[in-house]
Amino acid sequence: MTSDEVVLPVDMKAAKKLRDGYPLLHKELFDPSRHLLKEGTLLRLEDERGRFIARGYFGKQNKGLGWVLTQEEAEPINLAFFTGKLKAALARRSDLYRSTHTTAFRVFNGEGDGIGGLTIDYYDGFYVLTWYSEGIYSFRGPIIEALTNVASYQGIYQKKRFATDGKYVDDKDFVCGQEGEFPLYVKENEMLFAVYLDDGPMTGIFLDQRDVRKQIRDKYARDKRVLNTFSYTGAFSVAAALGGAKQTTSVDLANRSQPRTEEQFLINDIQVEDERIVVMDVFRYFAYARKKELRYDLVILDPPSFARSKKRTFTAAKDYTNLLRDAISVTAKHGVIVASTNASTFDRKKFKRFVAEAFKAEKCSYTIREEYGLPEDFKTSSSYPEGNYLKVLFIERT
Ligand code: SAH
């Protein structure tokens, strides 16, 4: 035991789970006094007889209070440890690194790659680290050093997704190397996307939807009237337009979605005037579309798990069924609804129940044509299936 470790005794049941590889340190493992632990404290988990189970760290996230880092008693948490983890993660993505048609992807996916609370994405020469707790952020020194040891890079950026003193820290995102010029154009299956790595928590593209965008472009878009709701920078609309859609309509209530979507069309040689971009609450848009009797052959639903607008709050776990009902009401017969959610508060089975309820309420029949989860680079741990949060269903209205 190293001197700066704190012993955390756990009961038999938790010990078994942890020995089976469960990586999350649940709140229940800690008695209330432990909440006073300093972020980043190394924890030595022991069973009731004082035998070593695992070594982890303390870091508050809404999921839990830290993550297991190793089950090897003799393995210290230091530069060599982080270098090993990062090296293995990069090696697993060697095909993506070699690809000339995809230049943006995830290189390190938290607990799936052995360090919960940290993700690293690659954008054509630039790396973006996202820290999900102050605890993991306290290891930034050796982690960034490890990254610079194993990766060649132009520049490294970071995002902090945690609050200190109840306030989100929004320091400058640039860490080291050369600063990029933004937008930076990255490729994904030959499609171009403009990204901004120094502009808030989101970069302009959600990399976990790569397989879904490709499928929409290659199999679902030709000659279709496409409605893309919660469209953000219009990435799904780009995929559909490049796949030969008759017309795309992108709806998002953020003002910035308009110029950002235009930009994505422009760099992909899509005529902006032929497409529709609507800055509006999607629920209002559905009402408008129904009134005008607009029908779509492909409707994409990819809402955030929680959103507050002027009029209402949307919580995926509570409101997805109604969102689907809205979508069904503007979907043509044999049209397809792409229903996506990244909510980790319900699983795939429950998501399918929402679908069943919505179609029943609308008195329509359907078949699920195919399903997606996270792509391969978003590696998840089999001992922690909750980590595979993405659920995407391609549903045909029959
Ligand atoms: N589907 C997008 C990502 C969506 S991010 C993609 O694949 O890139 C969530 C988006 O939903 C944000 O851009 C936000 O502005 C938008 N949003 C949240 N609530 C909304 C509402 N009620 N109506 C329209 N857009 C909304």
C-alpha cells in the first residue's frame, strides 16, 4: 500500500461485483464521512477480511463517486500506468488512424478503456480530453504527459465537465502543442464536418453517431423527404443530402444552428437554397407540419436527454413517447423514424416500450428494421453495460 492511499472496506456483495470487473464506485460504498475525501484520492478497496480487491480513485460524478483503476495489487497509479492504458487504447484504433476517409473518432472511452471519468477524441491531428470529475482532472499531469508520449499531435485541447465550488470552470481549452485554426474540417466516411475545439463543451459533431449517419446516407435517404429534429449543426441532414434526399428540413431552436448547418452544407457542396433550416421549438414545428399536412419519409429524432426551453422541459425518460407520437403524425406510410437517445436512465427494452406505446396510441403499425448502439471506438466494458448509453432504432411505419 502506498502512503497516500485511503482504505475503503466494502461488504461481500460489493466485493464480488468489483472482483467481477464492475468499475464504478457507487455512492453506497462510502459512508457519509467519506464524502469529505479529497477529489483524486487513491482508494484501496478491501473486503471484510482486509484482502485487496482493487485500487481506484475518488471523483464525484452524477453516476458515482469514482472508478476502479486496477485489480492488480502491485500496480501503482503513475505515469507508466497511464501510458500503458493510452498506448493500448490507441493501438485498438489503429484501423481508424490509418483510414483516409475518417479523420475524427474517439481514442479513449472512459471505463471501457480502463479509466472512468476521462474520454479523449481525435480530430485530424488534434486531441480533445474531457474530464468528468475534479478527481480525474487531478491526474492531468501524468495523463497529458502519457498522451504526448504515445501520440503524435498538432495540438491538445481539453473540456472540463465538472463543477468546482458549484460553478463550471470554463478556462481556456487549449493545453499544449500548436493552437488550431477553427473551423477545422474533419472527415467521416468521406463527409466533411466543420468543428470548433475551442468553443464551449460541444465541438459541432457527435462522434458516436458515425455508423448511423453512414447508414442514413447509404440506405435510407435516396429520394426521401427528410425531417431532422434537434438538428444542432445538421450532421444528419448532411448525411441525408449526400445520400440523395429529395429535401432535408433541419429543426433546432438554437439560433446558432442556422449558420452552423449552412456551413456544413457548404463544405459538402450541397446547395443550401435547396434545403430548409428552421430555427424553432420542434414541438411547435410538429404542430405546424400537421396543420400544413406536411409528410416526411424519414424523420430523425435525436433529442438531448434533458432540455429546457421557454415553454417546457423535455426529459427523454418521461417524454419520448409523446415525441414519437408527434413524429408518427408527420411520417408517411412506409416512412422510417430514426429514434435515438443517449439517456442512460433507461435501457433499450424500455425504449422499445416507448415505441410500442406511441404506435399504439397513434393506431399505427410498425417494424423495427435495425438497431444501433455505440460504434466500436466508443469501447465499453462488458462488466458495465450501462456505459453503452446510445440506443438507435430504425422504425418503419407499416
Ligand atoms: N442530433 C444532433 C445533436 C443534437 S444536440 C446531431 O446529430 O448532431 C441537441 C440539440 O437539441 C441542441 O442543438 C439544442 O439546441 C436542441 N434542442 C433542445 N431542445 C429543443 C427543442 N425543444 N426544440 C428544438 N431544438 C431543441
